[in-house]
Amino acid sequence: MGADLYIEPIFSQNNKKYSKLFEIAVQERDKEYEKNGNTKQGELLQEKVTEYYNKMYERGYFRDSYNNSSLFWKLGLSWWELDRAGLLDIGSTECGEYYSTGISSENAFLLRELVKETPLVIDPNKDGDGREITGKEFSDAGLEETIEYFEKKKQDFIDFLTEAYEGGYCVEASI
């Protein structure tokens, strides 16, 4: 579960660019596995599958899961609170070609500024709702790697919102 955000024209163009290469890589990997089982060559082909899959989602798409990898949790924000703040366009025909929720380009600017100004809060002993947790907060990463992860994710989201705002695009959202 999570928030999936799309700048549809950018996402579709990028996805189309890499989806054929992804499909070819999957076929090559599957042929290798069928013929020879799990081999070093099969592992290399799987890396190619993963590379093209990731490229299909590298532009025009942003995901924020509802778990300890959530950027919004670390910013003390909530996707549902955005609606109350008037930043989501629910039921919009302007921004909701594929989904019933969107973020106008003007609201993308406002959200970008909010995210830029909001500091990350990373407490290795609490989850995103402030509840005490046991074990490591984020996978098996240490605190330094966790901070780096969220700083990068924050910048990626700022860049995503900038692209929407500067291009005059709506962000379609499945939240």
C-alpha cells in the first residue's frame, strides 16, 4: 500500500521507451532459466530485467509506501491531510484522467515548497506515527544509511514536483 503519483505524459513516454526493452530482457532471462536453470548468465540477465524495470519508472512517477520507508512519515506529513489543506483535487476532471485524485500544477508548487521547508525527523526508535518500535527502523540499514535514503527520496520528490509545476502538468494520484 502506498501513494502512487504520476505525471502522466512524462510517465507514459518514459514507460513506453523502456517497456519493449524490458519485455525482451524478460524473454532472454526466461529462455536462459528454462534451458540451463539458475546460472551466472541467468543472474546477469535478471540484472538487465531489473535495470529496464527501474528505468520504466524513473521519470514521471513517485511512490511513497505506507510503512517505515514513507517520506511523508519522516516529514510529519500525511497524504490524507493534504486533502484537508486543499492541496488535493479529489474528483477533478482536470487532474484525474486515470485516477479520481490529482494535484494541480499550482498545488504541486505549494506542496514542493512545503516539503522543501519541512525537516526530516528520523528517530531510530519510533515509526512514522511516533510509536516505539523494536529492531531497526528501516530494513537492516544503519542510521547514516537511513538518513541518506530519506534525503535522496526527499530531493527526488522535490524534483518530481518541480517537473510537474514547471511543465504545467497535473499529478495524478492513487492514494
